[in-house]
Amino acid sequence: MVSLDALTTTEKVATLTTANGQAAMAVGPVVPYAAESNGAQAETDAPRRRRMTMLPLEVGTRVLCRWRDGKYHPVKVIERRKLPGGGGNDYEYYVHYNEFNRRLDEWVKLEQLDLDSVETVVDEKIEDKVTSLKMTRHQKRKIDETHVEGHEELDAASLREHEEFTKVKNIATIELGRYEIETWYFSPFPPEYNDCTKLFFCEFCLNFMKRKEQLQRHMKKCDLKHPPGDEIYRSGTLSMFEVDGKKNKVYGQNLCYLAKLFLDHKTLYYDVDLFLFYVLCECDDRGCHMVGYFSKEKQSEESYNLACILTLPPYQRKGYGKFLIAFSYELSKKEGKVGTPERPLSDLGLLSYRGYWTRVLLDILKRHKGNISIKELSDMTAIKAEDILTTLQSLELIQYRKGQHVICADPKVLDRHLKAAGRGGLDVDVCKLIWTPYKEQN
């Protein structure tokens, strides 16, 4: 038996404890153990040194990033910026999640990135040059769908120019009424707001300010309790206001700035004189609070009955989007013409329209047992014949026989499609719509 006191210091370090708590001694020098430990340390230091050499990450780097669900997702670094007061490698990175829509692009800290997953950085300028010189039709279709959606009218060069200009959200959040809302996209606010990440909107006149104190002072002076313009519909707590862009130019422009924060495809019109804005509100004793809107040209040669549509994020998934669509068609019926939305539609807008067209058309087909023509459907609904045709074709309810389209309306098939389409939006009570078409107003 060896006495503990007889061991050298080095040997005492190697004393172990067994599972039952008894001392088990490895007598002798432990230099080999120390050498192994140093080797392991060197192995762990090597990846750390390699990671440090790649910092700061270049724009265009592809890497895994921890998202709000706690999982890692592939991203591309869109932009970077130095942290105030940080060291040489202290940056935060603006990333696009490859699996998600651009509305989820965000600034992230370095600790959210898995540096072991960094892929080789492709020279973006060379890549752009090669792509612009030659791109097959298949490759064009394969451009990241979250970037392309809503930009089908743009060629590859124009699309990249758009993405470059709007790639980084300039405003992260806004305060509108009782809601603080995270924004989705870039909006070209005037240069004096370049240093802001949050803006405060008056929910009635839509003026926007840099600080909460400014908004509080403004609210004491603002006389509006609803959008400027004429109230053309009220049913329960819902009201719709028609705002003439020519008569209320500042309001119209502010509405466009606000909408662009949530619409990637939207072209910002500074000349709002040519548009009418239909603003939907929830009303209470404090006033009429905007939940969404759509706009339309006063005179459209292409029969557009809607130019732009938006339901604000806090009010989405409540049927308001479909209500706005239905309202636009009720206006078309009052005008005695068929209508169609201006293209391109946003991803959410397209989903809402497909759902609306499906429900309206299938309801009529079910009542008429399919004995109805496309023209009759168009006359009844004010939906353009082309939209009816594409909707029925997507549902495989139409065939081309002997030079004409024939609707095939099996009741069981109609029921199945109606069930898949889900519930409709809020109904428009036409009896409560008091409105004169713009042409008749003048």
C-alpha cells in the first residue's frame, strides 16, 4: 500500500476517485496525460482560430443562423454594419432566410450564426455579371421565389436592381394606435428619417414622427378621428371611407409610405392625385381605427378595379382581406362593369383573390347546378371572364369541347372544393353602401 503523503505533487494530481468513493491511485508521472491535454487544447483552438480569421463575414456569405424557433436555418448575409463601440470584428449582420419570405429578413448578432457552417463566399459582382449575360428560362424560374413573387413583370436585371435598392429594411417597427408592429419590407421614407428604426404614426391623419413625445403633442392638436374623406359604408362597428388622393394628397402619400412597409411589390406613387383610397376602419368611442385599405385608379383603361390592397398585420386572418376584395367588386357592380385587380399581386393578395373567386363562383355553380355560362357568371359577379376561366381551370371544373368551354359541375366535387377553400370573409351588406361612382360625381 502506498501512502498518500509519499506521493509527489505530480502523482497526487493523478489520484482518481472510483464510483464507490474509494481512492484509486495512478502512481507515477503524469507528463503523458498533460501532453494529451495540450494536444486536445490545440485541436479545439484550431477551429476557433479558423473561425476568427473569417470575421467579419463578407456580404454574400451563406451560413446557418438560429431563428426565433430556436432552430438553425440557412441564410445569406445581405448586409453588415459595425456595432458602435465594438472591436474590429464586432459586426451585426442583415440576413435573408432561404426558406422564408423576405418579410422575415432581419439583423442578427454574431452569436446567432454557426460559423462552422460557413460556405465559400461567391463573388457577387462576378455572379451578377455572368447571370446577366446568360440565363436560361429554367434558371429564371428558379430565382429564389421569395424574392420573385410579386415581380413577374421584371426581367432579371430589373429584379436584381429592385432587390439591391430595397434589400435592407430601414424601419424595423412602427407604432400605430394601440399596436406596435414589426415591419416587413423597405419603404423609401424621406432622407431625414434615415437614422430611425422606429416611427410613430398618428392613426387618423397618418402623419409620422421620430419620437413618442412628438406623437403625443401631435395627438393633442389633431382634430381627425377618422380618415379624411366621405364615409360610404357603415355596418355595425365597420366603416369604409373614400379618400380622394387629389383632395387629400398628404394623407394619400403617408398611406403609401405605410403600405410599402408591408408590401414588397408595391410601386410608391408620389402622385396620388389619380387614385381613390378606400380605408376600412373599426369604430369605437375613441374614433375610427384603420385596419386596411385598397386603392383604385379613378380611370383605368385596363378595367382594373383595384390597384393595391393591404390588411395591417394586427388585423389579418379575421376576414378583412376578403371583405376588401368583395367591396371592390360591389363598387364595380355599381359602376356597371367587370373588374380585375392590377397585376402583379403580392403573395398574400393572390391567395386572398383565389379564395374569393373560388367561393363566389362555386356558390353560384351549386345553386344553378352548373347550367350557366362564363359570361353569365361574369355579369352576376363583376369578375372578369379571364379570372373566372383560370379559377375554374385550376379546380379542373372546365373542359374545352367543340370549340367552346364547358363547365363540369358535379355537386360532390363542388362541395369538396368549397370545403378546401375554407370560410369566407365578412359579408358586405350592399344595402348599407351609399356611393356614387367617380365619373358621376363629376
